[in-house]
Amino acid sequence: MMLRSFAILCCVLIARAAVAAPVDTGTDTSLVIDKYRQHFMVNRDGSFTYTHDLVTTIVEQRAIQANSQRSVSYNTTLEEIVALEAHTQKRDGRIVKVTTDQIKDQQESASSDAPMFLDTRVKVVVYPDVEVGDKLVLHYVRKRHTPLFPGHFEDLSASDFFDNRQFDLIYDMPESMPLYADAVGFLPVPIDSPPGRKRYQWHYVQGANQRIEADSVSYLDYGKRLAVSTFADYPAFAQAYHGRANDKAKVNSAIAALAGRITRGHDDPRAKALSLADWVRTNIRYVAVYVGPGGVVPHAASTVLENRYGDCKDHAVLLEALLTAAGIGSTPALINRGNAYRLPTAPTMGIFDHVITFIPALGLYLDSTASEVAPGYLHVQELGKPVLLTKTGTFARTPASQHLRNHTSARYVVQADGKSQLTVTKTTGGAVAEQYRRTVRDTPPGERNLFVERILQGIGKQGSGVFDPGKLDGNGDEYVLGFKATSENFINLPGPTGVSTTINYWVGLGDAVLSLTGEKERTQDFLCPNGIDVGDEATYEFAEGIEILAVPNAFKLKDENFDYEAAYNRKGNSVEIKRRLRFNNGSTVCTPSDFKRMQPAIQRMVRDLQGQIIVKGS
């Protein structure tokens, strides 16, 4: 009966595909995956043995560089590689084995300068004598002897955009451990189970792949994926994480004393929290070890303080301890820092790759690993995301937008020969202020004037100038920088010629509009720059020998998303331009229907930005 139902389901799927087969714009034809098989043999304590078999065929020359070696990651504290074999199968049937000296065991680069993470390793398999038409075969067995969560198991899988001829995922579980699944594009396949065991198998459904569009949300949000978990729900998952990490946030005398020094002079809880987060951000070096592969148990807060470095969960545990010492309650918050905005129904660590801090009493999120973002703000990739609060097992959501201001003021004094003196000032505020300040602060003073040459080159001009770094101390909500320069070829005279009214410096108003034009059509949800407030002002002062023939007309646009205004005022032989754009979508993610609805407004703004001042030299 089960096989008959499965056959009927397959027929229905085939029939639907025949009615409206999507266009395949994303499959990479340079490689074929002949076989992909992963098999988990899970034990009651959550440990497991993982067997991986992969066979690929090199179809095109360009696939050789990217696929003639494979990396096998493992954590020496949690697991070991108990078997590893690989070979190249030539077109004439010859077998060229990968020898032991062609398997390089090395430390993962992310943790190469952090002794705490020396247990994160990778075996790099280098295939010999690879040509078009060859098959590359890999077999390895990884034994996880210490589970991330005792008594539990979880996994997340997706396919690469190749022609997948055979793609099977098998989970062999103790009968007493139910397995919950969230499957899209993977079909369950009947499989026999031995006594006391329950086997589950899923098979990848072949079909067209759509290329990932510019600024699209994660493929895991909408594409083919399989999430499996023994956790019945996210509260149980959060409880397991909390149980392993909670005792690491203990306050000792050193942490208590440090919290007192940092918060001295601050009476307001928010000011205390921000000062503590800022101290961790600027004094604890961040080592990028992902939560899942690197384990879920942070090092003790006292150890992190002593070593002065750690990954995201180490940052979070130290900040939690400092906040506790200051009388402020907080909880770690699991989040995806990529572009995934949806959580599978089956709880898995695969979707959570980052930990930040949430203070419920203040409604405040803090990420002390984001060195380029001042405390009180989040990295743009963390906005509008679901988070799992590990102390309570409840969901929350980070703010969809935050204060962000970007204003550029420029003055151009254009001489009769087309040469120009430029004076540019940029004022940044809110979430972006520290990003600009950090970039300038990290650049040696002797190299900062090179910024000016590169900026001029970026707008097609030649010249040089002097960079003004502004005030680099502190992390206030406003930062002003700028430069003065001379451009030898600012406009082409004698003319007549057009002078651009839109010149973007370090991401200007024009960049903000053009960021919405990356695709002509969209089928996938995409990231929207929610909460934009950006303005540009420019004054063009032309020498007496230059005649102004025409200037663009003023333009205003206002709808449910955009508030855009452009004014062009001619005064004597000069032109003043003022533009401002505010954009609010109410969400960090826009849909294809949003994109279609916004197109008329976007195109009208683009036409305005393309406007020119027409001049003629004598």
C-alpha cells in the first residue's frame, strides 16, 4: 500500500511538472553528481557514525580547478575520521588512487591563530591526474563520539546546483528516538528497518534549478532542503542549548571588578549595557568558528576574559557574565547571520550559525562580535530575523530597521579648461557611523590620501587630494569625513557636454536607488534596504567662459514606500542640487510582487539620477 501511494505521488508530481516546467537557469553543467549518499547510524546518546559516498564526473574544463580537491571537516574533540579513501577513475577505466601524502590534514584557517580552537581540523583530499571525463570518487567515515546535544540528533541538508543523478539521505535511528522532518524537494522512500531500529530515507527530486537572484534570501528559505531532528519543538531545542552553556556565564571576582570599572559613572541600565558591550567588542578578539561545527558549549567567561579572544558564543557568555555583575539580566539569542529569514519546522543547529545577546527589560539586542557596528545597533544581516532565546525557549524578532543617516555635500569649482576643485563632506549617522569610522581608523594615516585617488578613479576622473579623517575617537552616533581634491579632467570642454548630477562617494543616494535595480524580474524574495534616509547636495560653480545651456527639472515622488525629492536651482553661473530619499518597506525582506509594484517609482528615480547639466565652453 505504501509503495502504491508513493507511485501515485510520483505520477502527480510528474504531471504537474509537465504542465508548467520552470526554466532551468541555475544548473551548472560543468559537473555531474553521479552519486551522493550520506548515511547516519545514530546511537541513543546522540553519537553517530556518518558514512559519506560521493562520485562526480568532470564534464567541462572549468570544473577541474574547483572540484579536483575536496575538504572533509571534523572536530578532534567531538569526532574522528575512521576511514577515508579516494581515487580518480579515468575515462579508459584506469584507477589512480589518492595516496596518503595527497591527503593534507590541516587546521581550519578561521581558528589558525586561536589556541582554544585547535581542535577544528580539515582533511584536504587532492585528486591526481584530473581531466575532462574523469570520475572523482570519495568515501569517508566520520565517527561522532561526543554529541552536541546528549540524547539528541539533528541535521540539515541541501543540494548543489548540479545535475544530481542519485542523491540519497539515510538516517538509521534507535526505535525509541522519533525523527521529525521538514522536507522540501526531498521525497521519503520506503526502507526496511532491522529489529530495534527505525530507518528513514529521503531521495532528492530532480528538477530545474533557478539561479539565485541578486540579493536574494537564502536558498534554504525557498529551495529544496531536508531538516531532520529528534527535538519535537524549538523550546526543547533551546533548553538543550541552555543546559550546555548556562554554567559558563558565572561571575568571578575579576569579572565583577571589570564590570564595576566599565560602568562607573553610568546610572542608566541601557548606558551600562552599551558600555559593557562596547568593551567586549573592542577588547575581545573575534575568532570566526561557527556554532555547529565548533560545538555549542562556550568556554567559561573567565577563560575568555583571560585569553582576550573567542567565537560568538564566547563573546555572548562573557557579555552575559558582565551584565549579570552589573545587575542586568540577559539571554543568549540564536540567529542566522547569513540571509536566511525562515526557520525549518524541525529544529536544527544548521540554520543557527551565530549567537547574540538580548536584554528583555530593555528590548535591546547586542552583538559584541560586530566590531564595525557600535553597541545599540546590529549588523544589517541581523535585522528582521527570528531569534531563539535560549533561557526561555521562546521566539523573538530583531528590529526590522534602525536609525541610519547618510548625507553627502559636494562643491565643484569648474575652470574654463574643465579642471575642477572638489570639496566633499560626508556625514554618517546611526548604524553606519562606526562602519565608516572603523574603516578610516584601520587605515594607516600615510595611506589615507590614496582614498582620494581611488574615489576619483571610481568616478572616471584623474586627480589627487587631501583626505580629512575627522574625529576618530569614540563611537558616537555621528561621524564626519571628507576630502579636498583637484581633478584634471572633470568635464570635457569646449563642449557642449553633459555634467553628471549624480556622483556617489562611499555609497550615496544614487547607490541606494540602484541597489533596487539588480534584476529586471524577480521570482525570489530579496533583501530590502529598509529605513533608508539618504541625502545628497552638490553645488557646481562654473567659470565665466562656461555657458549653462540646460538643467534638469525638479522632481518629487511619494508613495507607500518611497519619499523622493530632487531640486535644481540655477543661480548666476552655478547650479545647486538637493536630493533626498527615504525608503520604508516595514520589513527587511521584499517579495517579487513588491518588486513589481515598486518598479514604476524606481524607474522614475533612475531617470532623474541620470539627468545632466548641459554646458558649453567658449
